[in-house]
Amino acid sequence: MLLDAAHIIEDRDERLGQPIVRNGIPLSKIHHAAFDAHLIGIDPDYRLHVSERLLTQNDGPMLEAIKGLDGGLLRLPKRPQDCPDRDRLALRFERFKAAA
């Protein structure tokens, strides 16, 4: 499979890390790895952010494709109850910013 279910909050967090739809985002394997490494982040308004560490590097077309995500918006499910939880995204986005 080329698509992963990425946790917004890790499952080791007993309070917010439950394996539920709202704590997940479907991502490709490379985007999942970048998300887990805090190289890409998603804010509570579903906007994508790319780490300055990546934006300042030049390393070929794959990196350029990731850099091109900066400022874009997630495509959301049609049903609101399936959308990623904004509170979890806010917490995860703070971790992304702290890793910068």
C-alpha cells in the first residue's frame, strides 16, 4: 500500500492518541515520514507548512514537490465527522513549530 493512516497524536498518548478517524490523516508514505519528523506540519485550519529546514535546501524534484506543499490546504472528507480534529492538529502543530 502506498497510503498510510498517520496519527495526529501518537497512540502512546492515552488521552488524545486513540485510534479513531478524527486522530488520523491519510498520507503517502513519504509525507507520513515527513509529518512524523516534523518536516511538514498541518495547522488547525488544515493549512500545510513545510519546515524552514527543507525550504532552504535544494535536493532534486522530490524535495521540490514537498516544498510546493507549503501554504496549501488539505483535501477534507465530505462528512464533517470524518475531518481531522482541530484541537489535536493545534497540539501537533505546536510540536512542529517547536522542532523548527
